[in-house]
Amino acid sequence: HSLGPRNDEIAARPDLTVPTLTTVRGILSNLEAPIISTLVQRSALTTNPSLYQPSESSPLLHYIHTQELEAQKLHRFDYGRLEYPFTLPLISPDHASRANPFPPGRFHQDTFSRNANLTAFYTTTLVPLLASITTSTPFFYHLSNSTQNDVAALTLDAQLLALMSHRAHIGKIVAESKFAANVSGYTPLIYRRDASAIRTLLTNVTQEESVLTKAQAASRALASAWVSAGALVPSSFVASVQGAAVKVFRELIDITTQIEVEYLLQRLD
Ligand SMILES: O=C(O)C(=O)C[C@]1(C(=O)O)C=C[C@@H](O)C=C1
């Protein structure tokens, strides 16, 4: 399975062309509402910290694993889908050859996933923030008056992590479109394996600021909509969700950038 692609597997892989940078930025922007909506929903539940030990045997990762086994059968992690599992082996990388060339603009699968960084951020930074939003009336009601809803929380955690992961791994096609637009700029840096020069060339601080500003506005709008819709949330809810959303997008930009750099380092393999 993980011995690298077999020849028939490579031959079966389609030749996938990535969109231009403007279109890819639209694809990233289209993921902001679902990420923030899920974050808002998750913020209205209580948090049981024992589910989130930073380890591979945490209930969170166990729950994700059971979902991923089913998702794999439904092709969630197939070539070109830009969805990478947290608990299963990764798809094998592409290798260019005379028979199977990768001209600029063609997606080239690399060996990296940054999902471990996402779960580390989730468990060490985001979960404590979620836990501080003390929702005394989560939207699942139990006659026992228990406020604990572990499965409801884990379902949203899994969904939120999958969306964040998809967003970050779209960095691979951001990188391909930047490479295709500036082959002569990136090629020598790739041959020199100069990760920091590649990072400098692909970073766009203005774009980062615009992403963060939008995340702040979107989280205010979506969290306020919950209040207007009658959700029994604490008065600090909107501000807390906004703070969490900005942290999420700051982290997503950093991980997306790492994924772009790593993709380019392997682009000519
Ligand atoms: O839009 C880009 O140019 C990207 O590379 C994506 C992204 C992001 O994650 O939103 C990442 C790094 C850049 O500095 C700016 C934005």
C-alpha cells in the first residue's frame, strides 16, 4: 500500500490542471463561511477536556479514525480531492518522467500533510478557548440536565478539522498556480532547496490581512445571527467566537503557507 504508486495506479491518475490564483483565492474564500459556521455551532456546546489529550490515542482521533475508514470507501481521499486523512496512510506522490510529465499548471501530488499541526493547534489552543465559552444551556437537552454532549461535540470537531484541513491543503494548488505564473522565479529556488526564499516569494501580507479582516466580520455576523435566532448563549458569545475565529484563520494561513512551501520543494521530483 505505502510502497509508492504502482505503474497502473499512476497511469490511472488524471492530468489535473489547477485554476488561476484569483480563482483559487475564491475557493479559499468560499470555505470561510462553513469553517466559521461550524466553529459557531461548536462554540454553543460544552467541552469535555478529557476527549482532547494531545496524543494519537485521544478519543478525538479515535472518533475521526472510525469516520475516516468509511469516508475512504466513499472516495473522500482520492487523488486530486485535496482532502487528506488524519489517521490513514497518505496517497502516494507523483514522479515526473518522460512518459508522465508535469508541465507548469499540472497538479503534482507531494508526500506532505500538515494535519498533525492542525490537531496540535486544535487541542492545545482552540479547545481551551472553546472550553472558556461557558455555555450552561447547550442545544442538546437531556432530562438529566447534564450539559455534556460528547458525541455532538466530537462530530463538530471532526467536521471543523476536516474543513480546516481542506482549506490548508488547497495551499498545494495555490502553490501550483504561483509556480505556473512564475516558473523562472521558483525553479532555481527549488533546485537550491531554499525553503526560506520560496516562502518569501509566495507570501502576500496584504492578502493575509484581507483574509483575517473577512474572518473577523464573518464570525461577528454568524455568531450574532445565532443570538438573533434565539440561541441561549452567554453575553460574551459573539466576542469569544470572533477571537477564536481570528486565531483559527491566523493558524490556517501559517499552515497553508507551510504546505505551499513543501509542495514547491517537491514540485520538480
Ligand atoms: O492567497 C495567497 O496568495 C496564498 O498564498 C494563501 C494565503 C492564505 O492562507 O490565505 C497564504 C499565504 C499568503 O501570504 C497569503 C494568503
